Amino acid sequence: MDILYTASATAKGGRAGHVRSSDGVLDLALAYPKELGGPGGDATNPEQLFAAGYSACFENALMRVAREKKSPLKESTVTAHVGIGREEDGFFRLSVTLEVSAPGRERAEIEEFTRIAHEEVCPYSRAIRGNIDVTVKVVE
């Protein structure tokens, strides 16, 4: 593989610590969510960061598919819901639901673009395939 870009970030203190990208653009405090027994508050968590990255990447893949099909999107959004829970074996596992919206477009067309983006284009979808349950749905 020909690497075009490498992103890096360093975490210190785990889920109750801090994360910072190598260029300093991302510089955030981390906190356990209340749902995981933490204080919550004015800090992010790894699931939010993953949701942000996945939703941005997936929308870009969707826009690429639409362009290649000669039907570019004027307006779209992708919301990633990242869940975390325990499996029967006691280990944590993630799940993702991606909600895709493209107002004013035919649902069947967006469903097809979404399928292609998920199965063929989005590197996040390709990386986690078979490891994380992902549901993709088109919403109004």
C-alpha cells in the first residue's frame, strides 16, 4: 500500500486522561461517560471521536460514489451512533449505526450509493468489517 497520509495522536491517562494529535490541532480532555460509571461532563470519549471520524469519512465516500455515478449530492449528512457494551464473554465490543440523509433525493438511489460507499469505498467500513456490527440506514 502506498501511504498518502499518516495521522497520529497520543493518549495519556486512558479514558480519564487527555488526547493530542501530533500537530496539536486535536487537543482534548477525555472522560468516562456516566453510562460507563464515570462523571461525564465537559470532555469527550473514544466513542465520540470514533463516531466523528467514521461519519466524516463515510459521508465523503458517499459523495464520491454520487459524483462517480454522475449524480452529485448537494446536501447530505451522516450521523454515526457508536455504542459500547459487554459481550457474554465479559469483553467490551462496539456497534455502529450510520444514519444517512440526503434531502430531496430518491430513497432508492441514496440506498444504492450508501451500499456502495459501505461495501467498497469507505476505509472505516472496510477496516472494521467482520469485527464491529454496523447498521447503515437511509433516513429522511
